[in-house]
Amino acid sequence: MESGAKRRRTGENDGTAGGASSTHTSTEGQEVANSSGYDYEVFLSFRGPDTRAGFTNFLYTSLNDAGIRTFKDDEELRVGEEFAPELLQAINQSNISIPIFSKGYASSVWCLKELVRIVECWKNGRQKIMPIFYDVAPSEVRHQIEGYAKAFGSHEKKQRYDENTIREWKAALSAVGAINGWDLHGKTDRREGEFAKEVTEKVFRELKKAHLVVSDCLVNVDNQVGKIMAMIGAQPTETRIIGIHGMGGIGKTTIAKIIYNQLSSNFKDCCFLYNIRQTSKVRGIACLQNQLISDILKVKQMDMNNEDQGIETIKKRLSNKRVLLLLDDVEKVNHIDAFVGNRDWFGKGSKIIITTRNEDILHVPNVDQRYKVECMDCDQSLQLFSKHAFRRDYPLDEDMVQSNKAICIARGLPLALEVIGSLLCCIEKKKWDGKLKELENIPPEDVLSKLKISYDALRDHEQRIFLDIACLFIGYEKDVAIYFWDESRFFPKEAMDVLENMSLMKIDDNKKVWMHDQVRDLGREIVRRESNYKKEEQSRVWDPEEALGLLRTQKKKKKLEALRLRLDRQRPFAYEDFKRLSNLSFLEVCGSTGGFCAEESLLWHESLSNVFPTNEDLHLLPQLRWLSWHHISPTFKITNFSMEGVAILDLSRSNITHKWQGWSHMKVMKNLKVLNLSYCAFLERTPNFSAQSNLERLILSECHNLVEIDESICQLKHLVSLRVYKCWKLRRLPQVVCRGLATLQHCNSSDRLSDTIGNLESLIELDASFTNIKELPDSIGKWKNLKVVKIGDDIRKIPNALWMIKSLEEIQVNGEWDSEVEVEIGDCIYKNRCLRSLHLTFGRIYEVPRLPESLEILKLTKIYMDTIPDLSNLVNLKELELGFCRRNDGGESGGPVQGYPMPRWIENLSKLESLSLTSDYVTTLPMDLSRILPRLKSLELDGDLLRCPLSLPSSLSRFSLGSVTTLPDISLLPQLWDLELLGCPNLRCLPSLPSSLSDLTLPSECLVALPTNMSSLLPQLEQLSLWGCPNQRCLPSLPSSLSYLELNVCKSLSSLGDLSNLKELSSVYINDCAISEIRCRDPLENLRRLWLCDLRQLETLPSLGNFNKLDSLLLKKCGNLIEIQGELPQSLEELMICQCGSLKELPDLSPLKGLRMVKIKCCGNLDVEAISSLCLEKSVEFGEEDYLFK
């Protein structure tokens, strides 16, 4: 359940390398990368003696196992009562803080100081608070009574803290005590491990982000994008379904991705379903429905047995969700019906984009408008062709004749222009005329034949690799797939370079193989033609269903070289099935998702047991080079296979241990190059590697119980990559590490790297983000090929040699400040022309030198400095975050400092799209910000930066203000949809606001009242969060577009008025207000969630029987609630009633067929037995414990 803070829609790519808010889950086996702008995602505040060894440890482990970067300080870091700067830094950088309130929490000065800073971050909107009341009641925290009163008595008696400090501590406790959280107080059986997982799931859903990577293969698409955006419209409350159609290779998906990225910042819930035409054939529509539901609800994958079940779940669970959905490459009408059979399947304001080659399927009532992607005109075609043929924007005069012939042949098709241009680029110019003549003889509509000209130009071994990629390796890491081909015969590195240069394949930003679907179809069609369309004669079978049928035929399959299978419980594989595959070199048995050796779109969760007879005299598949088998059991042996020639072995996500008998058979694998044991949860020690002397890549990521890597790894002289990401229990690496290692990720070994690591001259990436490493060796300067370095929060020493590495593209240092530690950025950093991203969060730095112009992202956060750095030369900067203040000589944060205007260098940063300023130095911004930063979309200001009138850019869509005394004119910002006014002490009434606003957050104790004409002022408002408005007695008429209403601690608010006009309202949260009645003349037809907490004056709840979509009702701490009138709605699924001591009976629950969960806690006057008898088939909990998250 949501806590008090608003459920935010964010347009910033925190993480998902997008990131993501929704999750873009590729169907081609892509991994999710998290590159959050925050160094920690969660901060745990707790008193060590109370909970460290028990609940806090459970929670910390659970969060880390889920990949959530969590700060949990060690007791030994606390010296006396001085507030350690590393704790301050960790709080400031976290997305979420979780204070764990225990009996002794208030007695700890450390805890109270932490809480004050947490509340400050919460008030300025940078953080969410999710409190846990472990063994104290929320009221004890909120009002400082009982044990907390005694703790403050002790503090006051010591007279070590002034009245302001004590008052500040109490205010922080009162504020957090009023926030809805988890209440474990009084629960005798806490099931702490299980509860920690529940908290983790909630936190994970809050943090999930995403973004789509767009190809640069098109030119001048702004006009087409603009036309489609006009079809979608600017009305945030209007649901729109737009179809984009056109022939294959014309750029539909690229254009749709651009639009998706432009819109995604306005949506909390987004989903991209890629290549539905092909994916549905392999995985089935139900699996794609499952992905849609999981992405939107931010839950684990749900098992949909069939399409009908998926449809019902989408209709029921997503109808109140305002979503952005991209359905890519839809082939049939029933595909559309399976995801969006009607526009009311999703919430109002949803935007759904469909791409297809078949315009006919878009002639259905649900599709509002259709757009045909036209072929490129002559000028655009010439520019794209020239880009690939000559590597320049336009041809030279002497090349114009041949260029015009080429664009006539391509007929404006982007894919054909790219492939033909790349083909000609790779051959001598004297051969161009002959090749163009050959292309001219192909009928205009036969695109595949035009593409095949490029295939025919390849040499034999390049053709083979092209076909392997088209059939098997799309979505695989290039650096892994390359080992499949014998280097002495196929020269795979050079061949893949040729394919990429000819635009027959690409390597994406994640270093994975990508191929356009028409080029892929060409390769697969060539394989079919070679076999005269006879499956048993085919060289490669990529469809698991076809492969299963082929495997079980009695005929020999001498030509079959590659097979992808899916486990079948109904008919286990037999030895004879594989005996007929004498030339098979690639075998993948799909049994799990997420392994690097598997296309995610084809994997299924299955278990394996006793598939083969265990006869050591039988050796199957003598030509095998690639074996990928997931989820194998400890009893399964691989002695059936001929393993001598295997180069890639993927056993990821298996249940094997270090005692697995299969390790002994691996001794024959002298040619093994890649071993993937990731996600092997029971693996505590690795096997002995001495027999695998040629091993080059070892992947142990997320082996959470791994404690030891065998010392034999030191004998692997060819090892270039070692991945130990999230191996939390691994504390030590073997002392000798191979000189050729290129990638070392997340080595969590002790507190410093071995001196011998300086010999890693081939290292490209060092990721020590989640480690205890405190210093790097001075020999880091030898790493001349290093591109990425990420250093964790324990770092205390940065060698000067780091800044001298000219190959670095990304530097991220998340260090802790110490009075004895000073960090100096070397002047030589300016010479680095490759550096794109620099993120520094350590605390004490005297000067930022001149930085290289190549920088696109600069984040200097939580840094204490004496001067403002000169950034005048950073003309390519797109994202800038400055958060620093002055320190005095004693190392303490200084008091008020003399402020200065924003330096004039801001005028040079015209490409800036995101700006965040939280600085003691800067007190005013340039008045003409709209002229200086015309592309600015997101602006965050914390501090009194608005002393002069400010002209804001019209492109601004998100604006957050904290601790300002004056407000700029924002009424004329046409694209502004999200506004947060946080901690504005002089805000007595709302300023004039733009009518485009859809999200408004107002936590202000000074705001006198909302304007009476809210509905006309903000006609598009969807979400309103109001906090602490002390004089608001009755809500004004609210806009009919409102879907989310949150009212917190409005002590004078006694009436909501009539909410009947709010037809779109789906969620209502009211907490600690003076509400005495809830009135609706007409039922709220879209209301799904009604949560009422701490409404002490509420005595009756009106009949909800006609609220036909209400599925969740929470009543908590409504101590005077006597009666729920009438009936409850048939749609109700969750009923939660807690601490409502005056409530004596409930409406009849027996007619509620959909009710699946009833929780009644601390309601002494309710007849538990009578209620129980009506809920025989439902999940029911009664008792005096209250641990609901409100």
C-alpha cells in the first residue's frame, strides 16, 4: 500500500539505463541495467541494540538480495555523539528512508539526528519515508508518550541540548509518526523474515524505472513524430489509441520509440511489448499478457494459463491505471484484442501506440487514428544513403549519379538505404555500377532480394556467422557469442565487424547483438531455402515447438547443427532422440529466464529430473560447442555428453552445489572459454578450475551464498572477465589475478584491492560500487584501457593517477567525507576527451579544476567547497546537479554564507535538459532563464534562489521548489504537468497556475486555503496531495478530471463536500483530518480504493453498495466509527479494519463473491465468530495485532 507521500510520476531516467518507470522488458534476452542517479536507494535508521541482530538484519539482507542499494551503518562508525558526515550523505542520496522505531529509538541522539535530516529530505520532496513501528505504537512516536517521553526527560535532564534541538527532534518524530507505515507493535508472532520480504517487494515497486534505446538509422523524422504527437493530443485525461503502419523496414518501431520516450516522463506506468509478431509464435500471447501485467503492477511474473485469463486480469487489475503502452509489430486483430479489447481496460488518459505492417487490423472501433509512415523523400534518402556509403551527410559532386541510382533502387525505404549504402561502402568504387545494375534488376517490391545482395557479397564464413546470428544469437552478448565460432576457421571478430559495417547487424549500448527483423527474416528464409523447406534437412531450428517435433522423428538429422528446445513434462527427452544428432554444435534447453546464454523471449520456468539415463559409456553430441541448460537439479549428471569440444557452458539458475558430481566430468573440458554459473543460489564454493586452463570468462553474478572462489583461478592465464556482482558473502578474491583481465565487477573483497591488481593493464571496467574497498592502488595509472570506474561509499583514498587515465568515459565516486581525508581532482582531467559522465558525492573538495568539454552529465552532490566551479566550457552538458555548501575550518558545516548570483557561465549550457540546484552559494538565477536554457524540461531548486523575477523556459514539464520565499510566474508554462511547492514559508495562497497541470503537491502549514474555483483553474488536474493545510475547513469544488486525492494532517478539515462530480476518482487517502462525514449524492463509479485513517470524528460510513468498482477498503483508527450503513459492493476484494473499537457489526459479507482477504485487528466490539462464518472460503485474519501497512 502507498504511504503518505504522493505516488509520483517521474520523467528522469534514474535507473534504468534507462529507466525506468515502467520496465522495458525486451523479448530478445536483454538484461536490465540499473544506473540510478542515487548512490543509495534506501537508508535504514534504527537503534542497533534493539533490532540490528534480528529484524534489521533480515530486512537489510532481503533488500540487498533484491538488488536494492541499502545503507546500514555500523556501530563502530559512531564516535561520541558527533553526527558522522557519511550518514548525512547516505540519507541525502537515498530515494527512500525506512526508520525502524523501537523502544529505545528516542534515547539515541544518533537516531534523532538521522530522523531530522530524513524529514528535511522528505519535506523538500527528494525522498519518501516508509516507517516501521517495530515494538512501539505509532501514537507513542507521534506524541512522544510512554517510553519516548522518558527518553526526552533524560535528554532534557542532561542539559546538553538546547530547546531548539529538542523541539526539532520532537517535530521530526511527530511528522513521521503520522505517516502511514507498517505497525508490528504487539504482534507476538512477527514472522520477521517473511515480513522483511513484504517490505522489500513494496520498496522494489517504488524504485522501478525504464527507458527505450532508439536507433539512429533515420534522419529528419521530426515531422512524422510531430504529426503522430498531434494525433495523440495534449489532453492528459483523454485515452487515445493510435496505429502506426507501413511496410517492413520503413522505421515504424524507431518512430514509435521516439514518441514513447517523449511521453514516458508523463506516465507512472509504462510498458513496451517488442516484436509481438514473432514473440507470440514462440512464447505465446499469454506470456506477453503476463509481461504487461507485471510491468504495470510492478509485481513478480504472474502465471497466465491462457489468453482469456490474461484478458480478464488486464480488465480487472489495470482499469484504473493510466498507462503508456507500445505494442510493436502486431500482426493480427486478435493480438490487439488480447491487450486492449476496449479502451476502458485501462485508466482515463492512457495512450496506446500500435505498430503494424498490416493496415487492415487497425480498422477497428478502438483505434482512434491511423498514421502511415511514408517512405523518405529524395533529400532524406540521399542524406541517409550518404551517411552509410560515404560516412558524411551528402555525397560529393562526382558521386551524385551513382548515389541517385541507389536511392531510386531503395525507393525511400530506410533499411534498404542503410544496407545498400553500407554494401557499396565496403567494395571498390569501380564495382559500384555492376552492383547497382544487379539491384536494378530486382522487382521494387522484393525487399528481401535486395537485402540478399548484401548477403551474397559476404565470404563463406561470414555468411555462416550471419545465419547463426539471425537464427540463434539476437539479444546475446557479442563477447560471449563470439566464442561459438572456431577462431582459426571463421575469424569471428573480423566477420562481425564486416556484418556491422554492412548494416546487417548492430551492437547495442549493452554490447548485445541486434538485427532488424527483416534482415533476421532474410537469414531464416535462406536457411529454409537451403533445405528445400524440409525440416529434417534444416541446419538450424530456432523455434522450440518445431524443434520438439523434429527431435522426436525417427529420421537421422545429419545436417542439423543448432537446436533450441523447451522442456516438456509430458514427454521427457529420450537418449535416442539425441543419438540422431551427430553434427549438433549448439544446444540450448530453455528452462529459466535471465541467463546471458538465452533469449529471454524463449525461456520458460521448468524443473529437470531424470531426463537422460546416466550411462557414462554413452557420449552424445560429439560436435557440441555450446551447451546452455538452465535449472538443472543436483542429481542431474552431464556424463552423457561429449564435453571435450564445448567452448561455452551455461548452467545458470541451477540448484547445483560445490558437491555436484557433474564437476568431475568438466575436467575433460580443455577448450572451455566461457562458464556461466550466475544465479546458482546454493553454490557456496566454485569448483577447481585447473583443468579449464583456457577459460576466459567466468560469470558468478548473484550467487548470493558464494563465499569462496577456488585458488585455482590464479592459474587461468587467459581470464579476461570476472563477474561477481551481488555475491554478498564473497569477502576475498585470490591474491593473484590474471594480467589480461578486462572486466572486474563488484569485487566485495576486504577493504582494499591487492597490489597485484595494478598489473591488469587490459582492464576496461572496474565496478566497485557495492564493496568495502577503501582505497585503490597507485598502480591504477597503468590501466590505459580503462573506460568505466565506479567506486563505492567506503572509499577514502583516490590516487591522483585515476584522473590521468585519458580513456575514461564514466567516473562515479560515491565516497564518504572524513575530516582527515581530502580529495583533489587532478588538473589533467581536462585532457580526457572521452569523459561523458562525472558523478562525485564525497564530501571535502577544495577546488574543481577545468573539466573536459565532452561531459554530458555532471553531478556534484553533497560536497563542501569554498568556491563555485567554473563550468563555462561544458557546452555539451545535458544534465547538471549541483549540491554543495561551505565548510568552516573545523570541518563542520558552516552557517549562513554570503550568496552570489548564478555565474554567467550558465548561458553557455544551452543543451541543458535537467537542472538541480541545492547550494548555499547561489542565491539568484538569471532573469532570462527561458532564453538561456530553451531545452530545459526539469528544474529543481532548493534554497532561496528566486529573489528576482524569473522567466522560465516554456519547455519545462516538471518544477520542484523547496525553501523559497517568493514564487516565479508559472502560469504561462504550457507543458508543465508536475508541480511541487515544498517548504515555502510565505505561501499563503496558490499562485496563478497553468491549466496543463495534472499533478500538484502542496505540503504547507502556511497555506491558508485552496481557491474556491479549483475546478475551473485546473481542469486537467489528476493528482492532488495536500499536507498540513491548517485553515482548510471544507474542500472546494475539485476538477472532474481528478483521479487521486490525498489529504494528510489537515486538522481543520471537517467536510469533503459532495464528491459526486469526481467521476474519474479512483483512489482516496485521508489521514488525520477532522472529517465527520463522507457524502456522495451519486456513487463514484470509478473509485477502487478508499482508505480512511485516524479520523476520530467519523461516526458513520454511508452505503458503498453502488460503488461498483471499489475493490479495497481500509478503516483504521476511526475510534468513534459506529456503523457502516447499507451494503458493501460486490466488487470488493480487500477489507481491512483496524483499531475501530466502537464498530459493533459489519454489513453482510456472504454475497461478496470476489472478497479474497479480510483483516480485522483490535476491534473488540465486533463479533469475530459471526464474521468468520461468512468468510469460510476467504483469507481471514483476526486478533489484537496490527501490522498493516496503511
